[in-house]
Amino acid sequence: MNISGILVVVPPERYEEAVVALSALQGIDVHHSDPVTGRIVVTQEAGTVGEEVAGLRRIKSLPFVTLAEMVYHHFEESDEAVAGLPPELEESGGLPQVPPYLNE
């Protein structure tokens, strides 16, 4: 099982619509939200890393979402889970590199 914490940011005027839409998504629970800033903290449960990534993409595709980023990730390690990592999560999968000045 994979559990991830995701920060979602929406325009404050779309806050209520966003909370309803996020709550309707499978595996998503809304835990904290701030209508003034449009920030919403959700957790997502998924069976595999691939399903977890698909769930994050589903959140990002909602028309009113300004930002959705995974800030926490936990999975119970198994050979199947590690072998099933999608290419975008592999070390050479094209993830953005940390800017050099952040490594100083």
C-alpha cells in the first residue's frame, strides 16, 4: 500500500468546489484546508506506485488546481513494489535535477 500526502493549491474563489471534487476522488481524503489561501492538504492511498502517480496526475488535471505536489510518500517495500516503479520515478527518469546552488 502506498500513502502520500499532497498539498493542493486552488484560487480561494474555487475553494469549495475543489474540496468537493477532491473528496469525490477514489483514495483521497481531505484533512486540512484553508479557504482564505486556497490550500488543501489531502492524503491518497493507492495499491501501487503507478496508481499513486496516476492519482496525483488526476488531481493536477482538475481545471481549478493551481498546484498539486506530493510532499510525503510512504510505501511498504516489497520486490514487486520496487520492480514496478514507473519510468518517471526511476533515477534516470527525467525528474528535475536539484539546482547546483541548493547543494552548496
